[in-house]
Amino acid sequence: MTLAANPSHPPRHRWTRPRRLIPLALLLLILLAVIGLKLSSRSSLERELAAIRAQGLPTNPIELDRWYTHVPASSNAALKFLEAYQHIVSPPPKENPDMIGLKDIPHDQPLDLNSKRIVEEHVTKNKETLQVLHEAARFPLSRYPAEIHKAPEFNSTHLSPVMQLIRLLRWEAIIAAEQKDSAAASQALQTGFALGQTLAREPLLISELVRIACVSIQLVGMERVVTATEFNDTQLAALVAAIKSAEAHCRPAFQRAFIGERAFANTGRLMT
């Protein structure tokens, strides 16, 4: 016997799992979570930047460029030192005094005849360069023409010239000392310290590392100079003051460098 279908009770359909909807829902939840984290992180970053600005400190390369004090060209030692570099005469590759291993020569012994000839020729050929260097040392302020606001699209092209000039000044001091010209040796050392100090206010970590290298080069030269000639009290006092000034700038120079590096890093954080 066949039972007839009851029209008052529609047929029951079997429930099926929405297999396509579940992955889409999970993906949507993940996207919402990521967006929430991004917004939260962005808000936290903005609060952090606002706190930095409240201290009068820069938070990006444009602000950093304004924070790094601009100096009039008429009193800018950095520009004058770069002018000196335009006159530099590079030595022949086989007669480069920088290849002489000073650390291998005892301080109380003079340079050998060949090394002394190489250094003297290098210093003599750069007489005009050295004259401009000593003039630059009298300028009170400095700022190199680095376009910090264009970071990361900028280069510290002035650092290599600074290293070449500081080595030239060291050789001038050493040769002057061996010739018993204490006044010229003292002037060369003081100009070298002045050159290194032009980097002390530059808010770049690489610049601070170069400044430290400049001081190290100066001290290696001074170790030889003080054993080769005698300085009077005035010259000694000036050299001691230059060393103390270089040492005193270490902590504030590192602080400025890290302030600058933080400003560069913030730019990357805002772009992520």
C-alpha cells in the first residue's frame, strides 16, 4: 500500500555545511584583526612622535634638517675645509705616505730617509691646501652641505675628503716636528682637531664614527710629534685644550647622532 504525500507537511531538506562560507569568514576575521593591529600601532606611533616633538626634537628627516642649525657661509668652517680639498694634490700610488706604517716605527726614532722624502714631497705639493686648511680652523661654526631632508636619497660625500685632509695635517705636523719647527707642528695638530670637530654637531652616526677616527689619527701623529720637538707652555696649553674639547664632545655628539638615526627610522616606520 502506498501512502500519499501530505500537502500540509512540506518535505524536510537535509542541512548541508556551508563549506565555502567558513574559509571566507575566517579570512575576513583575519583581515579585520590585521587592520585593527595596524590602526592601533599607527595610533601608538603617532603618540610617540608627538612626545618626541614636545621635547623639541625631530621625528623625520625634514624636521632633522631644520633642527641641524644652518650656518652662514661667511662663518662656515665646513665650507672652507671643503674648499681646501679642492686644492689637494694626491700622491703617486707607489709614494703614498699613508702606506707608511707609523705604528711599526718607534716614537723616539725619526722616519727613515725614503719615508721622510715621500712625506716631505706630499706636504710641499699641498702647500696651498694646507694654507686654506689653517684659515678654515679660525671659523667658529660649521655645517656641511648634506641634504638631510632628502633621506634616504642623500650621501655624506664630505666624509671621505675629511679623512684625506686629516691625514695630510698629521703628516705636516710630523715633518714640522722632525724639522724642530714646534710652531708649525702645533698649528697642524690644532687644525686637525678643528677639522674633526666640524663633524661633532652633525646628526649622523657615520659622521660621529668618522670624527672619532679623525681624533685617533691625530693622537697617533701627536705621539710622534711630542717626542720629536719641544713645545712651549702656550703651545702645550692649546693642544691640551683641543684634546679636552674633542673628549667633551663625545657624549653630546653620540646623542645627536642617535637623535638623527631615530628620525630616519621613523620615516620607515610610517611607511609600513
